[in-house]
Amino acid sequence: MGEMVMKKVISIIIIIFLSSQINYSAVVDTNHIYGVTIDAISSLTATVTSLSRLCKKPTTRIVFDEFIPATDYQNAINQIHNVSFIMGEILDSYYMNQYSLSQYAARTNEYVNLLGEKVDIWEVGNEVNGEWLGTISDVVAKIDTSYKIIKSKGKKTALTLYYNKVCYDKAQNEMFRWVNTNLNTSLRSGLDYVWISYYEDDCINYQPDWQQVFDSLHILFPNSKIGIGECGTTKVLKKASYINRYYKMNITTPNYVGGYFWWYYKQDCVPYTDTLWTVLNNAITNASPPNIQASQISYTTISQTSISLNWINGNGSKEAIFIVDGTLGIPLVQDGFTYTGNPIYGLGTQDGTGWHCAYSGPAITAGNFVIDGLLPAHTYRVMVLEYNGNPGFEGYNRSTVSSNPFNLLSAMPIELISFTSLVEKNIVRLRWITGKEINNTGFSIERTSSGSPENWQNIGFLKGKGTSNYTITYEFTDRNLLQGKYKYRLKQTDYNGNFEYYYLTGEVIVGIPAKYELMQNYPNPFNPSTSISYALPKDGFVNLKIYDVLGREIKTLINEFKKANVYSIEVDASNLSSGIYYYKINVAGYTDIKKMMYIK
């Protein structure tokens, strides 16, 4: 426990007078935290200057000392808040057992009520499974109480655990066992941040497999951002190597955001002219971008929703592929930000202007990558960016080069060569030809009239040919239409339920007939129903009847006045016997007879 004691005892106060103007231009990285710890607020001007000079906007843990009122920190909080995010530590672990539950709750309320507007994260418990904090039940009660108070005020909460795989005295205090045994589900699911404190000098210089540690921590706290909550050493010759090792950790666990919070920042990095300030600043600087960008993007169509992307590699150790539905611009990619790639378009990290990351990782030597989730017949813009660096330290080459970015057209579900119509009296014959089909289930044929242009009706379906690369002709007949103007469209659907509309150019006109006509019933033979059509060039009284082969009248179909037009009537013969029947029309001196056959 020597390191934990030393981190509170050691405090080097250095006062520096500045004669130059402060130049602060830190970059805020929303998915990576660059933490430092200030364990005393003396030499405040030099501390603020040191923080402001860092290449990344830091998150500063301020250790609120035991039995000190919150008002003592108000000035420091105001100044540090101008140059840094702030994490307020309610109480250091070394003093947890000196507070009763009621005192801990009162301290939480006091600090949050006064400083809450400028403290971004509240650390409700520090090194909570450490064996020097007191009884487990007492520690858990304080954590839970502080957490509920801060959450009720709408603030972000953090909890710091103590990693002790090879250096615990009691097995019940081993970090993962302690969490599983003592923290309730509500707390574990609600914490915004969970940190791990580790001082390897106190643990026989043991080097954990941090990737495995954080993978396991993420399972326990799936909703929390995670990282290193404290690190450091009092050994002067080891400080630089420790800073580089921790701040450059390459962890790929979901929700890992870095942290680190070097405990001795004030002692080692204030003023900013100290050597270790430069070491830390260099450790959090982004990698240098590669100087050769990927070029010559091309693609191969796999289906109407996916393409295989190809390009010539640049000299980056890694690559990021971005895609947007459109034809202009380049992604506004931010150095030091780790974009999460997903080949299903729309699920990867966005850049804020509509571009989505489809891939981010090691350079793809083969130059092949499949992007799914495209919309049929859409034009997309893609860009391949070379970059170097570990997560949170990326340096991207965003330059445009030959055919990068590149516009591509996702596949049409079908290649429609022609779509035509032919009018015959009150019949419209539709004909369309495809040159290529991809996963084509078929075509729904839809029709609307000029009187109700948005009332599209499904009038039939023709099965498609699936996937083909040869010419296919389809025909559909729309019968028994009244005089009027019509529009037609095809609704093509694929096996995944995606669909596309294809419209017939212009209107189809079914006009008033030029002569009287009784048309052959359709279908014929029939069972049990058929349709009979007739044409009237003038208004008149229409009589239409059915007779059997002996001339006996079977049924009167029409016996009324009709306007000039083409008409159809459905005949149900289910109550008749199989055989030959005749139907006869009389109108304005015009008479005609047709034969039809009913087969059950």
C-alpha cells in the first residue's frame, strides 16, 4: 500500500511566473479521455497553464481533500474548467474509513450543489475494493448513496476499482470477485464511467493482459465507458517509460476511452517546461499521417444492395473507408478519433455530416472490401483514408487523389430495356423486356385512372426469373376497361422485400368505340365464371341474355339504358350444367350472338 500513501504525501509546490501569452488550442476528443490528476490546488496559475498547453484537452481529476469545504475549491474549479474537463473525486480512498455514511452523503451534496455546473464527472468511490477502506458493507453503502445523490441531480458518475490480481491480502477483495459479490445491478448498469487504478510498483511489477482485463470489465459494466483511472510511480527513472506505456495502450474493447489520470501530474508536469510534461504531451499526440493516400477506387456489383470495393493502397499502416448517399464532398474526419467501421452501410460511426465509416482497421492488402445495405439505384460516394496510430491517436491522410473519393451507382434490381402498351378496344396489353435481373421475385402490375391519379390498384402479378443476365420478355393483358385514361406501373420486388417502381411513359386512352360490338367471352371455356364485353358507339337501351342450345332463355344479364362506352359483365354459371350456351345482344337495331362453353 506504499504507493497509495505516497500519492497523498508527496506534493511538490512549484510557483512559476509567466511572461508570455497563453496559447490554448486543445482538441476535444469525444471518444477518448486524456486524464491527469491534481492532488493539490497550490501553484494554480502554473497548473492551469500546464493543462492549457497540452495538445489534447485533458480531463483533470481534482482530489478534494478530506474535511475541506467545497468553497475552498471554487476558484480552482472555475479556472481549470476553462482549459480542461473536470472529474471531481468526492474523497480519496485513503480517507474513506474516516467518514460515516451520513458524513459521506453530506459531503457529496455539499460539493455537487456548489461545484456541479463545472464538474463534468463525479467519482463516487475511489479504489473501492482496496483493503484499507473499511468494511465492505460500509464502503458499498457510501458508494450507493453518493451515486443516487449525483444521479438524481442529472450528473455523470464514475467508480474507480483497484486492480490487485497478485497483490490482495483477502480473496474477497480481488477486483472482479468484489464487483460480482457487492455491486447491485442498478449501479452496474447506470455508472457512466468505470476506471481501474493500478500501481505496478505495489504489485511486484506485474504486467496484466490489459486487453483481457478490459474485455472482462466491459461484461460487468456493459453501459459504462471504461479505462485506466490511476497510474504512476514515485521512481524517477521509471516515470517516462510508465507514461508512455499507459497513455499509448492499444485496447480495442468496446467503450474503452483511455483515461490514465497520471497521479503525479502536478509534481511531474507543472510547470509545462518540465521534461515529463513533454513526455506526456508527446504520448497523447496523434500519430503522423501517412504521406501516400489510397487511389484508383473501383467496384464490382455483387447484388443490388452490395458492392465489392477495390483500390490501390497508400502507405498507411491502417485504413478507414467512408461512404455517403450522395455525390459531393469528403468526410470531415477528426484526428485522434477512433471511427467504428461496419460494412452494413449506415451502422458505422458518422463524421457529423452524413458520412458513415464502413471499415476501420489494418490496411487491407488485397484491396477488396464488401459494403452491404445499399439502396437500389442510388449513387454513393466513397473515400478510402490511410492512417497511422493506435485507437484514440489516429493521424488521417484526408487528401483527395485520383479516383478517391469516387462515386458509384448501386445496382438496379432489374435492367429494364423497354415498357410499352397496346390498346385493343377495351383491352390494354402491356409488354416489358429486361436485360438483367438480380434476385427478382417478380412484378406486381398496378393501374390508376385519371380521375383518381394516386389510387393505384394491384391488378396482377408475374413471377420473375430470379437472377439472370439474358433478355426476358413479360406480357400482361388488362381487360374489360371502361372508356377513360389510365396509367400503369410495375412494382418489382426482390427476395429480401426490397422493391422499385417502373412507370409506363404517358397515359393509355381507352376511347368511345366506333361501332357496336359484342365480344367473345373471356375465358372460354370457363368454370364457373366468365366475362362478357360489349361496345356502344351511342347511348341506347341494351338487352343481353343467355340461352341454352335449344333456344330457351336461361338468364337476362342486361336490360337497361346505357351510355356510349365499352362495358363488361361477370357471369357466374355455377348453378348451370356443363355444356354449350349462347348469349345475345339487342341495342338500337344491332343484334349479335356468341357461343360459350361451360365445363365443370
